[in-house]
Amino acid sequence: MIVKHLAYLLTFVITTTSFSQTTLIDSISEKGVSFATVSFGNGNGIFADDEGQFVFTKKLYSDIDSLFISALGYKDLKLATSTLNDTLYLAPQSDLLDEVIVTAKPTGKFKEVTIKPVGHDDYYKCWLPTIESEIAVFFPNSDTRPKRLTKILLPIKTEAKTWRKRNRDNHEKRPFSTLFRVQFYQNNNGSPGEVLTYEKIVFIATEDTKPIFEFDVSGFDIFIPKNGLFVSIQVLGFTDKNGKLLPNKKYQEVKTRRGIVKVSTTFRPLLPFTDEISEKKTFVKRIFLNGGQWVLFDKQNIKNSNLLNAGLNNYGMGLKMEVYKNQ
């Protein structure tokens, strides 16, 4: 019994010293703040899960002394890691919430219109998603008729579990379960501007997801503004079998002859990029760098990109929408 008791104590000590969970709480509603960004201030960071929980330990991030926490609709919070508590309260920023565009839902007849996605099967022409990157695609508005989004059409590419069998039709796929966030932005002079909704819109992709994933957004009543809108997707991290976001490190530390090198963690599925779209419609931003500024995905802004060197400027996202008669 003594041995078992000592073993239990040892396990408890190891667990509590290597695992530290913090919950972000809305200071008014006292509910968890989903998918907040926890930046380390050095180009790295992590995300809270759907309940506002995240894991930070000095063992994992020994060189981090401060955290910068932000979430849509809340005031930013900065604190020293030495003062990190089990619970942190975020104050809602009501002036931002008031800016969300509210559009009355049209009535009457409509027709369903599809902007076709562009996908392919080439591993070498795909974006490797990382936690720090968000990809936004611009969709213009061609006329004044009300247009309500119903589905986002997302090309994805899964991988063979064994590389040499990747070209076989019946190959076993590499397993994964990845949580993505979808956001909608106003068109601000040709770049993504303010968000159109503060709804938490997420989906999970796995190795069984179809090559064109149809994500239903009809319940969010998103209408295309007169000058168009941007639709973005962003990796939040891998999930467990129940869809719960796991603690995901943005980078892996790899030992080399020159010392420890931090290599960005990549996630699945792959995102096919294309040269079949003539206009440059795709923007990217690195969440934890340069204040999260959007840049057009082209050679002037992005250096040393194999995709751009191959002329692949766009992610081939598509849409389905209800187009109503003029009202």
C-alpha cells in the first residue's frame, strides 16, 4: 500500500507541475471565451478551446515571460506569466459589438447560385496549414440583389498513410482531426476589414472528409455587402476523438548542429492552391506577427514561397448562396 501511495503522489506531482490549465471568462456573463488568441509576443502563441481553456507551462515555453490575450469583442489583456492564474476575466468591448452589420432577411423568391471551388490532387501544389496563418478569399458582389450565404465550399487534400502508396486508389489515409475557424470580413479597399459577425463558426475536418467539403453556414444569416466580402479559414489545432481542441504547440524544437531550431507545426488536411483563377483574390496573415496584418498572397509580399514560384496565387474556395429579387 505504501508503494502504491508513493506512486500515486509521484504521478500527481509530475502531472501538476507539467500541466497548467487556465480558463478565460467573460467578466459579465461568466461564460468561457471560446478560441481566444494567446500570443507570446515573439511570433508564437496558442488558442483557447471552445470553453475558453488553454494550457501554458514554463516547461513547454521556458523563454516566455508575458502573454497577450485577445478575442473578438473583448478588450485585450496583457499579463506576466508569473501572475498567471487558473481563471482570467476578459471585459467585453461593447462599442465593437455595436459595429457588426445587421441585415434584414429578405423574403420572396430566390435562386440558388454556386461559385464553383477549384481543387486538385497534387500534394506539391498545396498549402501546409499552420496555427499562425489565416487564409482569406475575396468574393465580389456583381449586382444589388440581396445574397445570403448558405454553404462554403472548401477544397482539401488528404494524404496516404504510406507515401509510396499515395497514387493508389485504395490507399489507407493518414488519420487526423483538425479544428478550423471560419470568419467573414468586410471589404476595406481591397483588403479584409472588420468582421461581419462575432459568431463562433468552426468545423472539424478528418481523413474521411470529402475533397470538396460543403460547410453549411445558412444558420448565421451572412449577406454579401454591396462591395463584396472576404471569407477566411484558420487552423485552431488538432482535436481528440470527441472534437475537443487539444493543447497544440505552434512549433516543434528540432536539434541541429547549429543548435535548437523552432520549426512550425503543420496540420492536415492540405489546402490546394490553384493557377486557374486569373485575379489575385487570396490574402494571408500571420496571427502572432506584425499585429496580424493582412497581405495579398503574391511575390511582392511573400518571399521564398514554392506555391508562388509555381504561379499558384489563390486558394480555390467556392460558395453557395441564395440570390433574391431586388427589394
